[in-house]
Amino acid sequence: MMDTQLTLPFLLRRSESYFGDKEIVTRLPDRSFHRYTYRDAARRARALAVGLQGLGLERGDRVATLCWNHYQHHEAYLGIPSGGFVLHTLNLRLHPNDLAYIANHAEDKAVIVDRSLVPLLDTFLAQTSIEHVLVVEDSYEELVADSDAGAWVDPELNENEAAAMCYTSGTTGVPKGVLYSHRSTVLHTLGVAAGNPMGLGVSEQDVILPVVPMFHANAWGYPYLATMIGAKLVYPGPHLDPESLLEDFVEEGVTWTAGVPTIWLGILAMLDADPGRWDLSRMKGMLVGGSAAPRAMIAGFKQRHGLDVVHGWGMTETSPVASTAQLPGDLAAADEETQFDYVAMQGMPLSFVELRHRDDEGVILPWDGESMGELEIRGPWVAAGYYNTPEQADRWTDDGWFKTGDIVSMHPRGFIQIKDRSKDVIKSGGEWISSVELENALMAHPAIVEAAVIAVPDEKWDERPLAAVVLREGQTATADDLRAFLAPDFAKWWLPDRFEFISEIPKTSVGKFRKTELRDMFTTEAVVQP
Ligand code: AMP
């Protein structure tokens, strides 16, 4: 068989040859829409590659981006790797000190930056070795306009060369870089395309809007997936509020979208407030991941608005998509409540991804839906190490699996159920309490917008759960009410001793609950019970 190298320039060739007229739409900062085609995008991506070569960049050099989701970022996703360079997406929500550390660690040589983010870049640029700054709609545009796409020569890359890199958004320790190869990126794209979660898989006829930021784990692969299958793409720019997104969905006829639960909770609240206002009849499915999708939210979308939530799990280290809600035929035919139970779990692995969970002694645990252990993963789009960080080598087992740090049980049907991050588990009297399950249950309470559960030290039990709760405007609930609400579904010792009512749950740069901050807030402060 031919030893065809699995590299990204292939996607440029395919998209312009077969889907050249298909559209890529971007909501610009001034809220107007920019439209062009895959043919235009391929030409400009090649021009970018030629322009970067013209600046003197060499094969393997890192080119950073500090951008929202838009067509220029899309060009960077394809053009930088196609020039033989490495796309390094910087997370614009990080602290400047972290950004300086990351840009230095990656040895970024150039950066493409949104005009609105130049002030952020200025806070750390001097601490880096970045030589070239390309401002979107300014010097970036000049570079692309002045470079001849026709001068692009396929660098005949080896599939194992790096295409992109991303640093993990961990809440503790220094950020760690993951390098994606051309091969891993191509296989991830194929793997996601082959997955057909809940029978709702995407094709050329879909209109895809990735809400997930392009600076977070490859935007879950959507720029590459849409380019490969020729689906119309819609990028929301910086407008990520529920109303703008709903407008985009309706105006552009979006059929598939993806993002973290916080975004969907906001959208659900807006739909509930004014059910007839938005025509989402074309929407086929919404992939929700990055944090646990609450069961009540999944049920709310389906029962009140006829919309399907597809739950997925992954990590920066796993490219990121590793598992999605694939309901086998008998479950797809099951009653709605049973289906919600399954979709609220984190799904089954994509093909070629393998999962297992082991206890503290390293014993592989059974798929009994109960035994909890750390999830381990292996597969062709799972990192084999962190970039230049040998001290983290113990995150891989001797037999080559990556230790995810997620504590899970495995349902007999092969579904993962995430119980906690290992650093977030609550150990009360030697037994585990799952913060995720308590949060999920609390978020089903009509007066609650968001809830996060953390461990607080306890003299007798070592640790006890504390629930931080955000109430809906104008609604009330007391600690006793909430305990009574949880009581039918949980063992008594699982019920949180303390409830704290706060105005907002602190979040990380990618919208996950920042539990370290909650622990700082509540392990020192006196108990406040209403
Ligand atoms: P990141 O690398 O920032 O994408 O974070 C990866 C981590 O997010 C995983 O290890 C999980 O702890 C968490 N995560 C991702 N998807 C889910 C999900 N569907 N449910 C629960 N946790 C999730």
C-alpha cells in the first residue's frame, strides 16, 4: 500500500477542489457578517504560509495566535501547518504572566493578534522572543495581500512533524504544552467524522458553529473537520453572549454547534424566557463537553425545546475529543428518561481510543457502574508526553497509557461516568463522594442557576462536602430546602453540610468551575447559613 503521509495540506486541496464555493461566515467585532468561500480561505492560507516564509521563519518554528473565532484564525489553523510551521494557540483569557511563560516555553517566533487584543499582547510581549507581530485587519492583511499564494510549494511534510500546540488550562502548577502532529490531527479529524453520536453525525450538508474557542484544544477539531467534509462554517467572533449566538443560529441556519455547559445554560435560560422567539428547527445537535453537562439541562433542551444535547469528553492531551454519547440501538429506542441517564454520562470512546480505569494499587477495575478509579487512555491522538517537560513523565504508565487525573466509574455498557478530577474528590470517612453528581442534582432545582461542590476539612470525617450555589434572580431556597431536595437520591452522608449562596461561581479561562478559588473562599471563612 502507498505510504501516504497524513498531513494538513491535503485538507486545503480537498476543500477547494470539491467544496470551493461553500461558505465560511464570520460575525465581525462590529456585529456585521463577513462571508467568503473555502476557495478564498485556501488561497489566503497558502499566502499566509508564503508570507511567513518571506519573514524568514523556518520549518518547525512556532507561530502563535491570540485571536477569537474568525476566518483569519481559520486561515492560521491551515496556513501555518501547511507552511511547515507550528500553530500555537494562546489562550486570551490567561493572566499575562502565564502568557509570557507559555510563549517563552514554546519559543514563539511570531504572533497573529486581533486588534482588540493588542493591549493584552503589549502586557507580555517584551518578556518573549516574539519577533513578528501580525495584527488582524492590519499588518496580517498586508502580509496576506502581498504574498503570492501561487508561490506556495507543498513542503512534503512528514506526518510525524508537529502541526500545532496548545497548553493545558490546568488550575494548578505550571501550564504544560501538548504538541499535535499532522498525523494525530488528521486521525482525530477522521475519528470525529466517523463517530456518529446519537445518529446525529455531521456531513457536507451541515452548518457548523464552533462556540468553543479556537484557543482551547483545537476548537475541538471543528476547523479541520468542517474543511474535510465541506460543511458551511460560522464563526461567532467575540460575540459569545446567548442572544448573539441564537441570532447566528437562526440567521445562518446552524445545524450543529459545540461548547462548554456554561454557554448552553445561558442559552437554555434565554429560550425558556421566550420560547417562541427563535426558530431552531434546523438545529440537529449541540455537542457539550469540557465540564459535565447537567442532566437537567440535557432534559430541559429536549423536553421544552426539542433540541438534542450530545455529551462528549476529552482533554487538551487527547486532541481533544475522546468519547461521545453513542447510544447503541436498544438505548436509542429506550424511553426518554433512560436516554437522559446515558447522555448525562461521558459516553463511549471514539474508534482507536481505548479506556480503562484503575484503583490506587493499579488494579484494573470492572465495568460495574460503581468501582471508582482513575481513567487511563491510549490512542493515536493522545499525547505521549508534554513538550519539554520531563518532570511530568509520571503521567504516563509503564505500559504506555496516559493517566487522565479524572476519577470515573464505568457503566456495564462501556459508558464512562466522571465523578471528579482527582484533586477535587471529596473523601469523607474514607469513602468517596462525587462532587459532580451532587452538582448535577442541584442544578436540576428550579431555583438554582449553577452549583459547585467542594471538599472542606472536617475534624471527624476528614473532609465534608460544601455546596456553593447561585440562585436564579428573584428566587429563594434555604440550605434545608436544598438538602431535602437532594435527600431522596443520595445517601445521607453525601448531603452537603454547608450551603453557601454566592452571586457567581468563579470560572477558569475556559469556563470550568475554579474550585481552588472556592476552596480558598470557604475553608477559612465562617459558616453562613440562611
Ligand atoms: P481541558 O484540557 O482544559 O479540556 O480539560 C480536560 C478536563 O476537563 C478533563 O480531564 C475533565 O476533567 C474535564 N472534562 C472534559 N469534558 C468533560 C465532561 N463531559 N464531563 C466532565 N468533565 C469533563
